[in-house]
Amino acid sequence: MSYPFTDIVIPVHNALDYLRHCVHTVCEHTGNYRIIFVDDFSGPATKQYLQQAIEDHKDWLLVQTGKQKWFTRASNLGLRLVKTERAVLLNSDTEVNSGWLKELYDVWTEVETQRPGIQIGLVGSVTCDTNATRWIESHVSKLGYISGHCYLLRMSVLEEMARRRGTPGWYFNEKDPQQIHIASDRIMCWDMNREGFATIGAYHAAVGHHGGKSWGHQLHTIPKTLEVVD
């Protein structure tokens, strides 16, 4: 295995069939990892599945909320338990394929090699079958965002961003977690870019996304106040 031991945080809210498939593909196509589940007030069937999963894998962790926290706060709860230098934040309605995590790390190394001095905040999976390039970059002079279904995050950057925001230990913006639920990836990337950290999209990281099956992206729209004006 050519990448370091990595914590994988998976926030969960129901959508049990998708969760089962996600975990199955992670187990099948990943090595050298630990899963940290955050159960955001799911129903009994999902709770039972998660409890069995951590009993079967003694090093895995499970956080359970007493009321619904939404994706941003659930992600924060899991990320606070991370012990590795870089960690994956993975949606529970994704499916990973062979080489996915190695590709995220390899792209990170390639960008740093080609761009000496660059400070990377995250590398995320980007689905684009027809794009021949390996990666794209967003940065302070070229604001953009990488879809948040699969991020490899540098924890020290998250800590620095939280410190600058005045919310140490809390990495996603929590001002209105229900309202910004579907916009959390945009906010994360835009904030990183403005603070001088690059966000990188990896075209060949091989992570599929079923799109909002957990929580449901159709419930909330992106507030107009979050639009970026260059």
C-alpha cells in the first residue's frame, strides 16, 4: 500500500441500502484505513447496521447524535476524532472503486511537485469521464469548488481555517447548518481559496456518487447570499 494510514469519516442519515454498498466498496477497494461513522439521528435499522459494523471492526468508531445535526455538524463531529495527518470525508451514498484513495494521494503529490510552494487544503474526486487531464485547481485568484462527496483533507489546514474563523475544532461553517446543508462544499472550498489554500479536483479517483440520498439535497436550496462575485 503506497499511502499512509488514513481515517475515513462517513456521516450517515438513513439511506441504509446506499450506506451498505458504500461500506462494502470501501472494504473491498481500500487498505490501511479506519472508518469513523457519525450517525445523525438515523432510524433503528441504520443504527443496528452501524452498531454491528463497529462490533465487527474493533478499530472503527461510531458517534451518535441525540437530535439531527445535519451534514455540516455531523461532519465536524467525525473530523474532531481524526488522528491522521490527512483524512477522507466520504458521503454515505458513494461507491469507491479500485485505486481511489491512492489516486487522491498521488494527485496531491503530483500537484505539490509541479507547483513548489503551493499549500493544498483538499483533493476531491471529480466525475468527468471525458476529461483527459488528471486534475484541476482552484485558488485565491480562481475561486471554484470541488464537489464534496469525497474529500481528502489536510487536518492542519482545517485547524488553521477554524482558528481564523474563531471556531477551533469546528471545521465546517455552522452558522445555519440546515440552510447551508447542500452548499457546505462550496463554502469550504471558497473559504480555503480566499485564505490562500488550493483545492484540487482529481478526475480519476474513481468515486461514484448517487446524489443526495442521505438527508436529501432537494430539501434545501443554496442561499443567494453565498454567491461569489469576482
